[in-house]
Amino acid sequence: MDHSAGGDELARPESYTWPLLVVVVAVLPQAVVPAQYRVGPPLVVPVTETVALLVLLAIAARPGPVPRSARSALLVLFGLLAAANTFAAARLVTLVLGDGEFEGVELTAGRLLVAGLLVLVINVVTFALLYWELDGGGPAGRVAERAPYPDFQFPQTGTQGLAEPGWQPRFGDHLYVAFTNLVAFGPTDAMPLTRRVKGLMALQSTISLGVLVVVLARVINILPG
């Protein structure tokens, strides 16, 4: 079996198709959920997601390497999205711990579940995008001749024989890291190596823990026995 072709394939910067699709999946529910069930996130979240989607589309449509300015713009947008979703989570927790109403409307179990689910879905997508764009200099940096040091240690890069030579994580790997960090409140197979991703993982876990504990506890109290 010729491994050279696989190595060449792995050395190419990955497509932006999957990040685009995942952002679309995150934006759509916020547009289709009826207003009477929507407690959050606030408008700044879908607006930031839409701008990030447009930047990703522009990068995907442009041939050649990704300009440094475009990557910087993406990092700023993803950072703003993380900040906005953190605010949305804090706002939801505050509402739940408050008088049980939002703009004069009672917070029913259905509204709380929809709001909590939206925050958690955006939580996974946002941090997956951040991990993907930060880790080892982003998709282009990871396949560069002098790639920066990685931010995550994946099993395939730490042990020979688990993957083809030259294996590098793709967006799906970082999406999995973000999902498992949300449900496990910590790293599973991929270990954070740098302070910046350790901080981001701690923030992501804090958001998910707050929403899951507070919202679910309120929902359980609301549901009939």
C-alpha cells in the first residue's frame, strides 16, 4: 500500500465546509424557534454567528492560502461569540434563579429546556471553532512546513501506529473535544497543553455546568410529580 498519497492528502489544509455547516446548524434553531419559546440567547449571538458565517464563506470561496488578516478576523469573531454565549448563559441562570419570569412571561419547563439547549449547542459550536482555529496555528498552520507547537495532544500524534504518518486533527476532532468537554466537564482523549486552551476549556465547562445544574433543577421543580 502506498502511504505517500495519504501523506500528501493529510498535508493539505482542510476544507472549511464542515465548520460552515456546523455554524449553519447552530444559527437555524435560533431562527426557527417560535418567539414564545425563546428566552435566549440575546440577539448579539446569532448576529455574531452570521458575521462569522459570512467570513468563513469568503475564506472558503477564495483560492490559495488563508490570509493572516482573515484568520485574525475569525479569531476575534469566535472570541466575541464565546463572550456573547457566556453572557447568554449567565443571563439564563440569573433569570432561572430570579422570579421565574422573563419580560412578564412565565418561564415554563418547555421554554427553559429550549433556552438551555440553545445555549449548550452554541457552547459546543463556539468552542469547537475556537479550538480548531487556535490549535497549532489553525488549519493552515498545522500543515505548514514549520508548524507551531500544538495546543492539544491527540492520541494519534502521541503514539505511533494509531494513524498514518503526518496525521493532523481536523474540525471534527475539535468538535468532539468541545462536545466531550461539555458533558464530562474536562478533557477525555485529547489533553490541553497550553494555558489558553486550558482556560477556554475551563470556561466552556463552567458555562455547561451552570446551565445544566440550574436549568435542569428548575425544570425538575416545575414538572408535575
